[in-house]
Amino acid sequence: MNADTIFDKLWEQYTAENPGAGAIYKLFQNAGEQVINDHVAFRTFDDPRVNIDVLSRPFLAAGYKPAGEYSFKAKKLRARHYELPGSPESPRVFISELMLDEFSEELQETIRKALDEVPADVLASPDLILRGSVFSSISYAVYKRLREESEYAAWMYAFGYRANHFTVSINYLENFEGIAEVNSFLKENGKQLNNSGGEIKGTPEQLLEQSSTLADQVAVSFSDGTHVIPGCYYEFARRYHDASGKLFSAFIAGSADKIFESTDYRSTKL
């Protein structure tokens, strides 16, 4: 698949399962905007069957190149981002992975056993990034136990391989002055923002400002009942030029750390 086909399929899946994101996209369209994606993000584990190197294969085949690496010590994650050379409007790809060996034996065994039960041809499939939850059966009781140690692990267990979020590039918006105006627009339209670390993560001095919605609450069918949990979210990013005039194209680990929390479990009474 070429890059456009991959992103079209990812967007179709993302908006079908997270209608809040599609509604926001339409809000921008109705405001006269053409929405350009800054980046699309994915999550995985560092197991060699599904790690960053595995998930990046379809993007490498489509011409993407590695462009930056990141570490998130508190959340026990590492990440890499990819870019398509010569195509500034093509979304960056951001893939993170949970470092299983840094967690309890119970969490490691739970995830590795679940992966062991997935057919090898599924894990080796070039469309793994579109497969969603690849586990044959998921338990809400297990989801809750995982969440006690890692919100990220619990999210992966429930939702698996899909776009975790798309990101509106504020740089390409014509009718909004900056990220604060975008955030006000979203709140005026009833959208809840992730305020962990403040609504705006990053500064112009850091050359990147980001914000995000809280994840849609979605009903998931577990083996022990249907439960409503946080799914995917929508992000917004504004990039700045450095002293040499080059547009900053990487990510700020401290900001991304807080953006991850957009999928943290919260009361469904909000």
C-alpha cells in the first residue's frame, strides 16, 4: 500500500470507532478549513513480534524514514518518529512501545500470553496496524488489573493495533491565530480537553505547542460484559521555525508524556 492508501484506511477506522474525532474534523471544515494531519500515532509493546520495527514496516515500504527517537522513563516507554522525505504535508508517523521487562511479572505474563495466542500470520501481516484488538478474547477484569500498573498497557489490551490519534496541523489553518484560539473553538463546541500539565503542552520557545481532546468514551465487548472505556482522541499541534528558519519537525518528550494521558481511564459520568 502507498502512504495515502494507508492513511485513508486508518482514518476510516479511526472515525468509525471514535465519532467525536469525525465531528471535530467537520467543525473545522464548516469553519472553512482544509485539515492537514501533522502526525498519526500508534502504540505497541517491545515484544519482537510487534515492536516498533514491526509496526513501521508498511511506512518504510511506502518511503518513510526514521527521523527521531524518544524516551519516557516515568511511563516506561520509548518511541520513534518517521517522515516522508520531500513531502512536507504528509503526516509524520509516531510509534511508541511499552518496555515490558520494566513491569511486574504478572503484567509481562499477561501480555506475552495474550500475544502467544495470536496466530503468527496475524502478527506478521502487513496490515497489522489496522487489525485492532488481535486478542481472541479480552477480559474486563484483566483490563482493570493492567490499568493499575499501566494505562498504556490496558489501552493496548483493549484496542490493539489502530491509529491511537490523528493530529490537526494548526500551521495550515487559515482562520485561527494559534493554539489557544483552537482550544477555545473546541470548548465552545462542547469538546473536553486534556488538561494534564495544562491545556497547552510546550511553548513557542520549544518550537512546538500541542493540545488534545480527552479520548472518546466507547463501549467495548469484553468476555465478562460490555464496558465503556476511553478509546482514541484528537490532537492539535503548532510548529515554529528555528533561528535558521527551519520548521521544527520533531517532538518534545515532556509534552508527549502528558498527551499520552488523553486515554487515561476516567469516570463515564463526565
